[in-house]
Amino acid sequence: MTKKRKRLYRQINVWQRINKGRIAIYRCFEILPPGKYCVQSKDFFSVPIDDEEWRRSERQFLELLSEMVPGGYSYDTLEDALRRFDEDFAWAYALEKAGGFK
């Protein structure tokens, strides 16, 4: 009897330059198998990046991975996953741009 292998996830970080001094990182996964893609989160940073801010982002990434199965919404391409994530969270980006997230 063959044991079914648990699903694996390949982490893919995608960076976005927003403007001078402001960047964002999309936390993405390739789901193995079947080779589909999802975006877990998007974090924003101002340069220079504070070490504690980076550690908090990494901790949150790992905690979320351990608590939730990635891929509830998965797409055939990474580009589709990124586009859909941005569409779904447009309201949050507007709030972040206005200074609502600190």
C-alpha cells in the first residue's frame, strides 16, 4: 500500500517597486502537484526596512502557512494569481495608500 504524499508548496516572492523608497512583496506559492499558483499575502515596506518589520513579516508568513492551507483560490499562472489578488484586495491598497495601515 502506497502512502499518499502530502501536498508541497514552493515559495515564490515577487517584489513590486511602488515608488522611490516604497516596495511591496507578494508571498506566493506554487502548489505541487498540480503546479497551480496562489498568493498568500502582500506586505508593504518603506526603505530603509527596519529589521523588526522584516522579522514580523517573516513570522506572519510562516504562521499563516501553518494555520491555513494555501491554494483556496489557485490559478494556472502566477500572473493570474497576482492579478486576482490585487483585484480582490483593491480596497485594502486604497486604505494603505491613505495611511490607514501602520
